[in-house]
Amino acid sequence: MIAHVDLSEDELTTLIDRYCAVVTAQKGILVKVERWGKRRLAYLIKKQARGFYIMIDYAGESAMVNELERNLKIDDKILKFMTVLKDNAVDAGALQKEIEEAAEKTEKKEETKITAPTPPPTAVPDKSPEPMLAEIPQPVPEETQTDVKGGN
């Protein structure tokens, strides 16, 4: 889905939580939620040139999808949304594995943000650059041509 770009971080979090609650209230399984960030739109949507992209991966029955889409259509904060059917038959084991992989990826992202060491500032040497002596071009002596007369 694409949300309005002018939403604050709190409003965006509330918006995402609301739609995750719709999925869980309708007995759906929430696999992962990815915030793709603010991006330029290919064309104007509701007079907006930019939007905040959000991807919600879930599994559920058609009634749950219909309810989620109904809520998305009503909300003015949502510029556009698209529902994509990945597979007709969903395997519970594969779905659980996908949920665990998504959780591991988010944990790794959080760890790298927290534990990423800041590089030490690079020391600039105090040496002043040595003056370079420019070579002065020497005048080139003109070569004189001698007339060579051949005798025959």
C-alpha cells in the first residue's frame, strides 16, 4: 500500500497497527510488515507526487481480504493499495518458516543499527606540502640549415 507522505511517524505506526489488527481480528496470519520508505511516485495519485510505501504480507480467508480492502478504500490516508495472491494453497509449515525468517531479518537489522561501530575520525598529517620547483623551460637553439650543393 502507499500511504500519504505527510503522515508523522506516530500516525504511520498507528495506521500500520490498525491494518495489522484487521488481519488478526479476521483470523488471518500476519507474516511480515516492511516499511519501504518515502519514494517518488511514477505519476500523481490524488494530487500527490510522493508516497510512503508499506508492504504487509499476510495469509487469510477471502472474507478477511475483503474486509481489509474495504477499510483501505475508505481511508483517506491511503493513496493506493494492491492485493496480490501468492499461492492458492498455503502450507502451514512453509508459512511458519517464512514468519521466522522475517523475524530473523528484522532482528539482524536492529542489531546492526545498534551495534554498528562508528569509524574513528581519520587523522590528517600535519606535514605541509613541500613546494614543488617548476622546471623552467630552456630556450632551444635554432638549428641552422646549411645549403648542401651537390656537384656533378
